Amino acid sequence: MANKNKTYKSALHEQDGVQSPDSLSPNVAKIIKANRKKTISVDDLVSGILSGNITALSRAITLIESTNPSHSKKANAIITKCLPYSNTSIRIGITGVPGVGKSTFIEAFGIHLTTLQKKVAVLAVDPSSSLSQGSILGDKTRMEDLVKNENAFIRPSPSGNSLGGVARKTRETIILCEAAGFDTIIIETVGVGQSETAVHSMVDFFLLLKLAGAGDELQGIKRGIIEMADAIVINKADGENLKAAKLAKVEFNRALHLYPAKSSEWSPKVSLCSALKREGIAEVWNMIEDYTKTTSENQYFKTNRNNQNKFWLLQTIEDRLKSDFYNASKIKIELPLQIKLVEVGKTTPFAAAEYLLSL
């Protein structure tokens, strides 16, 4: 009779693992930490930006995006010093529903521009979680070829709670990128909500990416987004989808005739492309060059920039007033109390707001 207490060694067993070596030596780690703690002066950052130093540009953008009051003062000084070197680029806004291929298109487009000796900066706005406030910031991963190009700079930024998912400081970041020598600025929207409106107010050319056969042709004909678009580009026009893309192009061309003429005197165009196969990309850039030439000759390009500056002046005042209100010491004390009074029905939201504003 077999011994029930006898143990058998299974063929399946776990071997002791090999401990991974430290990725950094302790000495190197100390040097990196020490460098991070170093405070770089405004003049040094500006000098780095004007010489095209990407590290200086990135650090300055981080200061701009910071909500720390001390960082804000430093950021404003950097922007002021860089302002005389700005307004040297063509600013292009690119939007489209999630899944339309914005990142793939921007990478193909950016690579094409760099072959034309252009310096391209991509400001990609990444949607933030409404729960954790975090962002993946994955655009550098999706644009793996463009990110390695020495004539390209990709800066993903979290949208936070700003209007329509547009990063709060994108406007100022454009100024720094232009000062750093980038002559083509591409701003990618989140593709939802009012982000298109905000991006439209800071770019020269607004491009709408569409898909054929996705059931949104009727949505595309609706006024909103089409009125802002300077061009409609139907992406993924390849393979079996090519026929549907050509039909969609005809439909969008017909729809564009229903809209009044633009003050820019530019007639929006519809184009086909396959970002994956890098087809039709050159035609898109040629179209943007035609637009720039037309609007420069009739002075709309300059007028539009001036109107945008006025808009951002008023927008900045509104943002500053809102920030000062919520950061005021009296408001920090009284706001929670008024919220509780509203919750228990002892005051109305309107009366509470009047009281808080009177403080």
C-alpha cells in the first residue's frame, strides 16, 4: 500500500528569479536629482529658447502650465522676452472625432513638412480624467517616427478643466515655440465639446478630418464645425474605403456651397488622403500654402491675428478674475459655508453668489 504521506515533486515548479540591476547608479541618480533642483534664471531659459534648445523650451512650457503663483510670474517674464521673436509661423488647427486618425495624419503631415526643411511643433491636447484629473499623454508614443525627427517637437499637455479640453496655456506655448524657431505650429484638439471653438481662435488655418462611411455625413453638413473649417480632409481613403471616400467628397463639396462666403475670401476645399499610406499629404500642404497666399494678399491674415489677440486679452482677464476670486482668503472660508446653506435650503444659489461677490 502506498504511503499517503509521501510527497512527490511536481514537474511544474518556480525557480528563483534573477534580481534586476539598478537602471541607474547611485552617483548618476544623485546628479540627476541635483540638476532637477537647480533653478534656471529667466534670462538663461530665454537664451536657450532663442537658440533652439528643446530642453529650455520644455522647461519654460512647464512653468507656463504650472498653477504655482511664483511660477506664473517667471512664466510671464519669459513670454514677454520671447514676444518680439513670435508671429513667425503658420498656425494650423486640426480636429476630428476620436478614431478619425488625427495622430496618424499629424505624424505623416509633420514628416512631409520636415522633408521640406520646415521646423514643426505639435501641441497635442490630451483629454484629462474628470475623476482623477490625470492624462495619459500618449501622443509621443503614437507619433513614434515624428518624435525622433530633429526638426520636430511634440508637446502633449493635459486639458484639465479648461474650455472644451484645450490646454489653458496653449496660446502662450505657441509664442515660445515660434521664438524657438518653429515655423509651423500644429494644434491637435481633443475632438469633443467646444475645443474646436477655442482652437479656431488661436490658429490661421482650421482643418477638419472626416471619415467616409462612418454615418456622420449628415452631422458634417450641420452648420457648427463646417462654418469654421477652412478645409475638410477625408482620411483613410484607401482600399475598399476609397469608393466611399470619393462619394463623401462629392457630398461635402455640395454642402459647402450652402454656406455664405467667408470674410477671408477663401473657398473651403475638400481633399482625400490616406495618412497610413502617406498619400494625399502633399496636396493638403499645397492647399494650406494657397490659403496663406490668398489671405496675406487681401490682409485677412494680419487682421485675423489682431482679432485673435483682442479675444485672448479679454479671455485672460476673465481667467484672472476667476482665479483671483477663488484664491481669495475670505472666499475660501465663506464658499463652503454658503454651499452648505444652499444644500439645506436656507438660501438660494443666486443670493449666495451675490453675497460671495460682495466680499
